[in-house]
Amino acid sequence: MIDFRKRVFSMLGSNKGLKKIDTVKHFAQEGSTRSTVYNITKRYEIGLPVEHRPGARRPTYFDKKNLKRLHD
């Protein structure tokens, strides 16, 4: 997924005059969903990096202590 994001970021960065819909149509022809391309475009416009920040996912429910208790 990061490779795809990099491709969209690259296209947006190199073609400043290109409209969003043109970018979406280009990647939709390759089989990507419109919402995915729009979400990536939004990340680009806001100025977020291509990669997600580490630890941005939902934390695990079981910590080591609870996992050990489960095994016992």
C-alpha cells in the first residue's frame, strides 16, 4: 500500500496543474478505488507523510501479563 501511496504522491507532486478527478481516473483505470485515491490525495494536501507514523494502530488488548495468565 505504501508503494501505491508513493506513486500517487509522485503524480500529484510532478503534475501541479492536474485536477483531482484526472488523478482519480488515472488510478481507477488501474483498478484502484476512487475513495482510496481521494484519501491519499487528502493526505498529500494536508501535508502528511507517505508512511503512517509508528504506533498509529489500535493497541493490542492482551499485554504480556494477560497473555501469560491465559496460557496458565
